[in-house]
Amino acid sequence: DKGREGPGKGLSAGVKQGDSASGKVSLPSSSSSTSLSAKLTRKSSSSPSRKSKSKSSSPKSRASKANVNQNFLFTKIKCTCNHGTATPHLQSRPRPVHPLHDPKAPLRMLNQDAPLELEMIHVGRQTEPQTDAMVDRDTDDQSPPEKLLLCYRSGSAAGLQIQSRETTRFPYTVGENYCPESYPHSLSFDACFESGNLMYAFQRGPAEYDLFVRPDLHSASGHMQWFYFAVANTHTEKQEAQQELNPNLSCVSRVKFNIVNMQKNDSLFNQGMRPVMYSKRDATSETPKGWVRCGVPGTISYYQNKYKRLDMLTGAESGSNYYTLSFSIDFHNCKDTYLLAHSYPYTYSDYKVHLSSLLSSPRTSRHMRKKLLCKSLGGHDCDLVTIADFASTENKETGAFGVEESHIISQANGKRKCIALSARVHPGEVGASHMMHGILDFLTSESEQAALLRSIFVFKIVPMLNPDGVIFGNNRTSLAGVDLNRTWKRPVKSEHPTIWHWKALIRDLKSTYDVVMFVDLHGHSRKMNTFMYGCDDKRKPKPTVRVFPKLLSWNQYGRKYVSFADCNFQVKKGRDGTGRVVVSKELGIQNAYTLEATFCGADFGPLKDVHFNQTHLAESGRALIDTLLDYYMPNPMQREKAANLLKQASERKAARDRSERMAAARAAMQSVRAEQGLGKSTAGEGNGDSLEKEIEQASQNGAGGQGGGTVPAHQQNSS
């Protein structure tokens, strides 16, 4: 933080006595955070030699990573942020209790249900990309006002006591005219939770705020786009009193937000995209609501502002300008906590909870296996999920399924086809996780298509390639401060462990399976619809790489989302290090794609001018998997025959299992009667029908995967 330039300069008049005038935040001592921060600082301050790399992978540093992972429990986080409590009018207001800070309602329990109604796209004020001629637009609004009120200053990324090793620069600094008594009412802000991202919040008017999002940790490029924060104290005391007297009274508080340090020169916000909002009160009401699109129509705009971008290393002006995302929100509930985000958040905890639910269910767990691919740089699990038809490997003695995956390989005629899937290499592209959510649900379902797919393919899936970036609220980079999707050519095991292990696994899979396809899931911030990027060669064209995306756009599910016209198959300059290009050219897998899902919605078909929600994104993932049948089994008669064979095999297996349970139940019943002195003769004189009914009941009660030989009620009643 030495020499940091930012809003912290000149804030000594408005912060508690003893705080540095430079805005430096003193964090509590922590062995885990100190060791990790020191390690990252050593990497940045010295040249990455072989010797330093070996030190970073010492047992001591690995232990520090483990400590970081242990602290990542999201139940007790010591907040080091400035929530504006130094100002008298904010001291009387409690800071917002985000679900993460409340152990009774953790973040993983947020209502993730999609909206019941379709949410339309409303084109805002600015519909064209910005040009240099627009720099002076709204100049008066974007100049720092004479009085700015500090409402929030983040102490560390996601409240986990880690700060960036790079100097953080912002569009403007606050001078000595800072006055904490500027406004009678102010919002409370918070971003100290998983995937949260907000660095500073300044009040510049009675109901207007300038926000600075936090750059990616340890990244010199910044990559400012993802935002996710909580607000409370949205209504004045007078409004709250009025609503207490009359609960049916509509009390709307409109607030304008300006995020002034965005970087991209264009955004889907100019094509009608709206941010998302979550209300704690609405989520627990009689008709609960989850995430919904928000923003007053006509108030959302994205444009180039007057502030010059500053080089992260030198602090000099880079020649280009920052961009501002401006939107107004109507808050309807008094004494409520709201969450605002760029798009539907999907955190590391959300992923872990979903995966745990699949593995704990008897119906889905028999189709999937999970193991650790590797540990991330921050010590978090990067999981490898395998989905296939394990039923053929059932152990007749124990009743367990899929004891060894090698049994599948040995029974297959030749090499079995394998599909490699991955997602979330870019943390801010949350739509990729929603698509992966749909893929996992579909592949583990009991539908005929899913059963047929599991019998044909082995799916190797890495649902979250960059868990560190997701946890800390980064937009594009990992904890090493690099874009992992540009490191596929020469990944370094100590710095890019997830990419190194995933690439090595795909290479090893080729010796065991016929790896026929690789798909990496992403989100796109400047194009509508869902589409694919492939790898063609101008010198040696490969028309076949266009077949699968075309079939995806024709699929019964994909036709609503996928636009083949938006697909691109040329490898642009600077894309040589991406996953699809390296897998295609270096590993020799021709069908290597990137599946991109828009943050906004569709501009064609039945969902034209409609925002994509979680259900739409999940169905896009299902469409990807369903198209595999169209591609590898295009003959409907052949597919129907294969489905019938699977159905018959399943029925035969069910009949065999039922017969085994009946035999075990009959033996158990006879054993019980023998112990009671009834003997075989009694069982055969007039009690045959009763015995058969009891056996039938016992076999049905034991049909839930409990194994044979269970005697439920008869033995207890007799005893």
C-alpha cells in the first residue's frame, strides 16, 4: 500500500483518529493471510527464478495454503472495512447484516429460483458504442463534486484479509474539501462476503453514489467489470415511520449508482441489459423471490467518462479513459438488505452445495464419481467429476455400483468415447456455472437420453477451473494475477496448477479413451445469444468443425438460445494460448470449442428481447449435451433401438434384483418362523398366501437400494 493513489488520500478529516491520511488500512495479524500475502509479494518483487519457485512450494508454504482453506468457512469473518461509521448520522444506523455474516442464513442458502415471469430487455439512453467525441458527455455530472461522503472502503478482498500486491489506482482522488456532514441520509454498503466486489462508495448527492469496483487481485491490468455488493438503510427515518404506521403504504426510494472505473469500451448495458438484485425480505416472504433484474428503464447507460486511466505500475495516464456504468434502482422495502450484482452470482459454495446434493442422492450418485484434480494456488479444491454408466460394474456381493472404473474400460470393445468439459476459468463469467449446473443435472437424471449418453460416453468434467478467483470476487484472473485461459501453451505447475493438471489429464485420457470433444464454458459481455468458437485453419480448412455448432443451433433446446451466425471458427491473434486452440492444435482433438453465453439475452426466436435467467442458462447446458446424440447417433431408428435395448436391460436388471430380494426375504421369513416353533409344516398349511404377502411386502420395502433380506414389521410384531 506504500504510495497508493486513490480515494483514501485526504480522508483524514472523515476517518477515525489514528487512520493514515493515505487511506492505508491496517489489517489484523493472521498467520495464514500474512504468509500467503508475503509469498505473493516475494513473487512480484523478484524475478521468478527456479530457486524461488522451489521455495514457494515448500512444506511451510503448503501449510499456509491449507490454513487459508480452513479459514474459508464463511461463518465468522472479521470485517476490516470502513462502513462509514465515523460519521455521526451513520453511527446510529447498524451496518447491513449480509447473509454471510449471519450464521443462521449463510450465503449458500440464498434463494436461487429463477423468476416466474420473463424479464424484458429495455434499451437505455445510449445504444451505440462510445467514441472519443462522447468524452465530454455529462461532464458536469462526472466531475468530483465539492463535497463527497465516504460511505464504504473495503479492507480486503471478499473480507478474507488479503490485499493486492499491485498498487490500486482510481479515476479521481478526494481533496481536503471532504466533509462528513454533507448529507442527512446515506446508504450502508458491504462487500465482505464470498465473490463480493466493491472497493469504495462515495455519496455525491442526496440519492446518488459513485462506486469504484476492486481490480482483480495481484493483476496489473485491473479487469474491472464484475461487481457484487450489499446495501441497506435505503429509506429515511421518516419513510420507515410512515410504513410502520401503514404497512400497505408503497414507499419507494430511488437511488442512482455510478460505477466510474469500468474498463471495456462497450457493454451489453447499452443494448438493454440490466443488473440483478436480491431482497432478503422478498426471499423469505409468502411468495418468495430470488434474483431479479433491476434498474429503472431509461436510466441504464454505459459511456466513456472524462477520467484518464492510470497505469497500475507507474500511475501515469495511459491515454485512454475510464467508462461509467450508471443505473437507478427503486427500493421498495424499508429495513431490508439488498444485494446488487452484474449478473446472477454463482459462488464456490453454491457449486459445492450442488455437487454435494448430487453425490448424496442414491439416484444420481450411482452415475457419477468425484475426486480431487488438484489444489488451487489458494489451497481450494479443484474437483474432477466423472459421469458414465457404472451399472455394468455392479458388485453382486455388496450391491455397490462402479467399484472400479477400470472395469468399464476392460469390458468395452476398443476405446470408449470421452467428452472433456470445463467451466469458470474466468470468475466473472457466472453464466458458465449456470450452464454447468444444467449439464450435471441432466447427465445424472433418469431420462432415456441421459441413460443413452452415459452408455456411449465417459464424461470428464472440471466444473470450476478457477476457484480462487471466484471466491475472491475477481473478474478474469486467478490468485496469481494472470488470465488462466492464456496459459494453456506453457502452464507452470506452481503458478497455474489447475490448468497444468487439467491439460495433463486430457493428454493422459487419450491413451485410455477416444477423446472426441473438448468444450470450455464461458460468458460474453458484449454479444447477445449463445454461440460457439471453434478452431479452423485457413491453410487446411476443416469444414467438419462447423457441424456440431450447427446441430446445436437446430437442437430442440438449443434453437431458442444458440445463434450459428454468431459462431466464429477463426483463431484470432492473441488466442493461441486459449484452451480450445491448444487442445485442438497441440493435443489433436479436432472438436475443441468454447461455448459462450451472453450476460443479456436473445435477439431472435421465441425469447427475443428477453433476459436469460438461471433456467435458460441451465437449459443451454442441457442443449449442449443433448446435441451429442444428434452428432454421434443421427439415425433416429438407431437411437430408438439403442434406447429400447437399454430399457430392456434395465427392466431385466430390476426383475433380477426383485427376484433376489424375494428369495432373501423368503429365507428370512422361514428362519423367523422356525425360531418361533412354527416349522415348515405350519407354513405350508393354510398360511401360504399370508407368507407370500409378507414376502412381497418385505421385498418392496427392501427395494430402495437397501439390499436383500430385510424383514420390516413381521419380526418386530412376532417378537
